[in-house]
Amino acid sequence: MGAMPFSELFRGRRSDAAGSAAASAAFVAADKIAIVEQLEETGVVSFWASNAAGGLEYLSPAIAGELGDLVTRIAGQPIQKIFVPLEDDSESRSLGLKLGTRKSFANIVVKLDARGMDLVLRLSGRPAYDGNGAFVGFRGSAADITEEFRGEEEANRLAKFDSLTGLANRHRMEQRIDSTLHTFRHAERAAALMMLDLDRFKQVNDTLGHAAGDQLLQQVAERLRGAINGRGEIGRLGGDEFQVLIPDIDDRGELGEIAKKIIQMLSQPYSVEEGRCTIGCSVGIAIAPYDGVERDELCRAADLALYASKNGGRGQFRFYAADLEHEANLRKRMEDDLAAAMEEGHFALEYQPIVDLASNRVVALEAQFCWQDDERGRVPAETFLPIAEGSRLIIPIGEWGLRKACQDAANWPSSLRIVMTVSPVQFEAIGFAELVQAVLEETGIEPARLELQLPESVLLGDAAKVEKAMAGLFKLGVRLTLDRFGTGLSSLSYLRRAPLNTLKIGANFFEPLIGNELGDMEMVRAVVALADAMGMETAASGVHAMGLMAELKQIGVDQVQGFVFAEALPAEAIAQEIANGEWHIAPSEAGSQRANRRTVFRRVGLIHEDYYYEVTLRNLSRTGAMIQGLEDVPTGTQFVLDFGGGQLAVCSVKRSMDDTQGLEFESELVDDGAGGLCTRHRVSPYELASAGVPLQSLPGGSSGRVLGVTPAGGFAQFKLSANAPAQGSGPQAG
């Protein structure tokens, strides 16, 4: 209805009070309608109405106009089906209840439930009744707050998410971890936290610039999303640090596979505007409630595991273990001692023969570091070299080793090559090719007699630097071998371009598989075929038995080193051997070892029925172990082996010899990320809590003590031998 003209309102003006009041009422009514219509048209205020059945009966033109043809389809539809609650908003979810119970409401925020429409309204309303008191529907106001709401939503998103990658930021991750742990504690559920750190990211920033670094981080985020595939929350904490929270998982075998997948995906080459680059990734893993029940505990545990993985050589994953704190202290002390040992000349080199399989002739000797420490005794290279790499002491140690090996080789027959393993840190150091040239000139050996063994991880460095260093070494005439080929991430296209002479197959290929006790022979055949196609030789390390050697010979592997021929020998022993002329070694079963057994010699717990014994773990594999310390144990006896830290493995005795038993595990062990093994699952702190133990992260020692198993003694079934460790101190690292 239009507004009544002023002239009409005042025409025939009455002088009496009744006439004046009637005229005034007509003026107010007409003016109000006009004002309301104008406000509705401009969108300053909007109205809506429903009928008694709850269907939409009226919507102001400003809002109806935004809906276009949709307005005819929603007319008469129930209000609560047209306008739906917002997610995580309990107040907006009350709209249906208010309408159903005919209660007034104010400022409820809802959105239009229609594909392709983005409309957010703030609704207020109250029930309406006719003159007879019958309910006729709701009448109310509506305000279009879409732009305001989306702005607030974006501000909230920016407050919770990283603007560069779109991943959760540190604040949101803290909230998610807190809420997850709180909820899961009451539901007795597990959750895993992964801490990730990119390796060599700083080099990308330094060489290609920060813009390239930003592009790289965005691609890392995309790859992480693909690796996790919606299973958990991914966050960027800042810089090149990332975090992944995965609910409802405590299987360390599965988590290890996820970590390997992440490392592999993030280590593939990246394309940015400034060029191509390659980085790596290290991962630390902690699991609630085993490693912590509060956020601070769990994050600290994952941080320690990440620190251990980075110091272990990068490109690895590690699970948290209680002894990592002790390990960190030992590592720092060993770093200091390594620097002193370098100055005081406590390092030595030993040489392991590499044998030509066709003739059993020794064709090369691989230099291996050893360190004789006053306190620790003989320290194996696999213990101290990763620490030397982490502290960059590997550069002076490696230079000393290269020079010493070439000096020794100068006294050998010209038919013997010297093989030296080069760490990625050494290889990437400025002037490495120049150092090799200087050592060759100083010692006078032919470049072709020096074979530099490069781990696949060197190929993950800066592509331009890698190619320049490779070209420099090739120009010198030294031989280049890619060590443990197939365990890393080198691409076939790079192999075709790299000036490599040999592909070396690592001992990991020879771990027993279902269907073949010798290992993955199909993969070995594939590597040999690839090397043949590229004109390269093949070598195999870690060959432990005659049967394996025969199989490798049949497949076509050229050279072999391992216990089946000889262990590493000191320089004096090498001199004696070569004094007799050309050196041949006949393979011998006497040098063989059980496949994939890790000699460990440490104290572990053994549970039998209600008794707890402490025995010595002599060696360990995925499927079994050898223990020493109990006498007269019949085969078939079932035990639970307690590795400490809640790790229990059910096993049975397969062989028994005096006080030594060979055990077979009911479930295979899995990789711990550091070259060792661990159980898939652990004793749950929830189970311990139900038995009366306070809910806390697992202690690092004996689980048997926590479980209330009786210490051996009294009427225990088995007698401890003289080789058993002193009882009462629980499992510990050897």
C-alpha cells in the first residue's frame, strides 16, 4: 500500500477532538507503512513470516531478491529445513526447538541450505495469534550478515591456520592435542604425535631465495596431506617444523610405515620457479598414553625422538624411548670426546676384503673406522660416526681417514683398490674434490685405485653442487660406487647421468623373507640387471653364509664382502697377507653368522607363569632371539620376554642348549627406525591404571615389576645359571 498524500490527510479537517484523533491515526498508519516499505527495499531491515504449519510465507524483497528463482522453490517449505544451523554452534541448533515449542527467540545465526548459495542470516521471531487466540505462525526480523560472518570466519581461520600452507598453526595444534588427549583419556584411546623437521631446507632458502622456500613449503604441505590422507591433523609450527596428530593408533609397525612414506614422499625432487631442489625429512614419534598423557609430556617425547633421528643421520624416524634422554646426554659427551680423540690420534683404520666371486681373488679393501677409547674401550664405527656427522666432526675425521687409507694403499700391490665411504656432510663440504686431488698427489697412488663409496642420500643434496662434485671426481679418474643401492631414493634418470662405476647391494636385502631365507633375491636380480644395462659392476656387502654367496654368484653379482670371506683386518695383517703374492680367500662356513641377527648382549626380563627372571639377550631378529641364563629349559616352554618400557613379546623355546635358549616370537618385531627392533604394541597404561597403578607414561625399565610378577627365587621352576646377570635391576641397555 502506498503512503497517503498529506493533502488527503488534512482535507476536510474537523475541529472536534474525535476528528483530530482519527486524522492523526491515519497519518501515523500511512507513514509507518511507507517507512517500513522503504526500509525493506533498501535492505536496512528485513522481515519473515511463517504459517501455522511452519512453512515460509513471507520474506522481505531485499533477501528474496538475492535468492532469485530459488525463492519460488522454498516458499511454503518448513523454516528449519530452509535455514540450517551453523557447525559447532549450539545456539543455532536450537532454532528447530524454538519453532516447535512456539517460543520467542532472538539473534539466532543460520545459513541457507541450498547448493551454490552463500547466505547467512541473523533471525529473531515470536509466535503470532489471531483475535481468537489461535496460533497463526511466526513473525520476525532477519538481517543479512553474510559478509560480516565470512570476514569473522576468515579472521578466525587465520588465527588458527598457517597463512602460507593452510595447515593448522601452532596455537590450533596445541588446542587439538589438548582436547584429543583429554577426550581419549576418558575413552581409553590412543593417539600418535609425529614431529617433522625438513633436512637441507636452509640450503634452498640460501641458494634459491625465500620465494622458492615458500613454494617448497607449500608443496611439502600438499605432500603431507597426501601421505596422511585425512587420518589426522597436520600443522606447521613455523619455519620448516611440522607436526602430525593421528588418533586411534598405537601400532608401531603401522606408524613406522607412515613415517617411511612421509620421508619418501618429502624426499622426492621439487620444482619451483627458480629451479629444481631436493630436501629430506626426519621424524620423531611419541604415542599417548604410553609416552605421555599430557600435551607437554607428549610433545617433549616426540621432540626427543626427532632429535635422535636427526642425530642418527637424518632421513630417519625414531620412536620415543625412555633412554633417549640418557642417550642425548651420552651423545653430547661423546661429541666432546670425539674432538679430543681426533687431536690425540685415537682413531685407526681396519680393512675388510672385497672378493671377486668368479676367482675368490681380493680386488679391493674397504677402510672402516675404529676408535679405541680409554673409558669405552673399542667403539664401533656405527656408534660414533652418526654423532660425528651430526656435529660435523666427520669432516676432519673423514679427511684423516682418506689420507691414512691412501698412505696405506701406497704400500699395496697396484692391483688392490682402496674403498672409502664418504658421508653426505663430507661430500657437500666446500672443496671436497680438491681435497681428494691433494691427497692423491701427496700419497702418489693412481686415482683409479681409489674408490669413493657414496650413500644414496648424497643424491638428495643440491643438484647443482652434486653434479659439480661428481664431475670433479670423475675428472680426477677415481672410481665412484653408490652404496646400499635400493634403500634410498635415487632416481633412475640420475643414475644414467651420474659417472658411477658400481652399484652396491646392502645387507638389508639379505634379511629372511617368507618363502626365501636368503632374502629378497628378486630385487637383487633386478639391481644386477639394471647395473648390466648401464655398464656398471655390482657388489654385495654383509654376505653371511655360503648358501647366500652361492645364490649371489648364480645371479651374477661381481664382488662380495662379508663374514663368509673375512672380517675387517688391521693394516699389519693386510701387510702379511699381501707379502705372499696375489691374495685369494676361500669362502668358509666358519665365518658365517645367523642371518639378520643383531648381537646385543643386554639384560632383559623373562616371565614364566608367576615368576620373573633376568637373563642376557645375546642376539635378536624379527622372528626370534637367543637368551642365556636359565638351565634345563625344555623345548616348547612358553615365555614372555620383557624388553622394558612396556614391550612384552610372547615366545616359545625352539632350541635349548645348556643355559642358552633359542626363542621364536608369536608376533614379529618391527623396525624402530634406528636400525633396531621393537614390539608393535606395549602394555597399555590404561590396563595398568585399572589394576591400581596411577595413569602415567610408561617407565623405562621392567614391565614385569609393574605387572606384579614375582621375582625369581624360592620355588621358581627354572634355575639361574652362572651366566645370568645379577637379579633385581631390571632390563637395561647394554
